[in-house]
Amino acid sequence: MNDHLSTAGLTTERLRRYTKAEQDEILGAGADPFGVADSGLTWLPKEDHFGIRLKGRLVAHAGLLRLPLSIGGAGTEAVGVGGVAVAPDLRGQGLARLVVTAALDHARTMGPQYGLLFCRPPLVPLYQRLGWRALKQDVHVEQPEGPVVMPLRTMWMPLRDGADWPTGEVRLLSFPM
Ligand SMILES: CC(C)(COP(=O)(O)OP(=O)(O)OC[C@H]1O[C@@H](n2cnc3c(N)ncnc32)[C@H](O)[C@@H]1OP(=O)(O)O)[C@@H](O)C(=O)NCCC(=O)NCCS
């Protein structure tokens, strides 16, 4: 268990905008703050944005985007979660948990049964701790040159009671988020 921040002074909100400036406010202007540049992937921007402010300063973000996919040949949709970021000086205090929880509360109202995210292997235990489950199979995602196997780990989360991940080949029918 972390030493979680007291909620005094913290506000969770839906953000009206999330541009490079807001991302830089959280993560700084480093070249590859998510550590995924090596993958060479083309990503989609998120549509809905949730943030946490500490005394007015934006310190955490999670984004959502509805995505089409097929599982075992059957079309469905997922809510993709991405751009999860916490200010470097405030990590390890529960802010990712707080902001992802706020985003998922909204994701549950959007309709799809599954939440979906892609992450680097070292982050799998963190997301498992937040209730996400690792998919052990390859997942294809669209890229400008056509479908490729996602080199990062894929995790999912039920957004409705009883939602279970079907068996079969998984294809994201869009760029990843
Ligand atoms: C990844 C990142 C968002 C985590 O933020 P954070 O605020 O430090 O995370 P939290 O403190 O909320 O931790 C979430 C939970 O995971 C747990 N956890 C953290 N590291 C863990 C690990 N290695 N193994 C198991 N659990 C772990 C925490 O204890 C916490 O659980 P708890 O609330 O039950 O104590 C942050 O490090 C970051 O912004 N990194 C750079 C950007 C990035 O890589 N984003 C990920 C995109 S997928």
C-alpha cells in the first residue's frame, strides 16, 4: 500500500481541454515521457480527459476514447484508456489510482463492456493492482501501413457486472490510444 496523499487540496475534474501544454504541466517537456517512442507506433488522441489538481496545479491525467474492435471475429467496442500521467514529484501516492478511477466511472456510462489499455511490461503489476487483467495473446492494431502486432502489453477491465472477455483473435480496428 502506498502512503496516499491526503485528499485535502486535491480536486478531480473532467478537463475541457488537454493539449501538449497540459501534458507538459504534468510531465515536463521531455522527449518521450511515456517511454513508448521505441515502439514507433502511431497513436490516437483521447476524446475525454480527466485530471487532478493539487491547489490548482494540474498533477495527473487519464484520457478515454471509444474504439471499435473484433474479438473472435465478432465486432464490439471498448473504451480505451490512455495518456495516464502523474507529475514526477507526486508519484507513488495514489494519484494514478484516483485519476484512473475517475475516468472509469465515466467509462461505465459510455456503453461498451470493456476498458482497454496498452502499457509497458513494468506497469502490468500496477494496473493489476487497479483491477486490470492482462491479455496473454497477441493483439493486432491498425497502423498507417496496415495491421501490426501490438508490441506493448494489453490489459482489459470489465465495465459492466459479469462482462467476460471472449476467446478468439483480437483486432483493434483503429490506431491504438
Ligand atoms: C505510471 C504512473 C501513471 C503511476 O502513477 P502513480 O501515481 O505513481 O501510481 P499510484 O501511486 O496511483 O499507484 C497505483 C497503484 O499501483 C501500485 N503499484 C505501483 N507500483 C507497483 C508495482 N511495481 N507493483 C505492484 N503495484 C504497484 C500502488 O501501490 C498503487 O496501489 P494502491 O493504491 O493499492 O497502493 C506514473 O509513474 C507516470 O506518470 N509515469 C510516466 C507516464 C507513464 O508511463 N504512464 C503510463 C501510460 S500506460
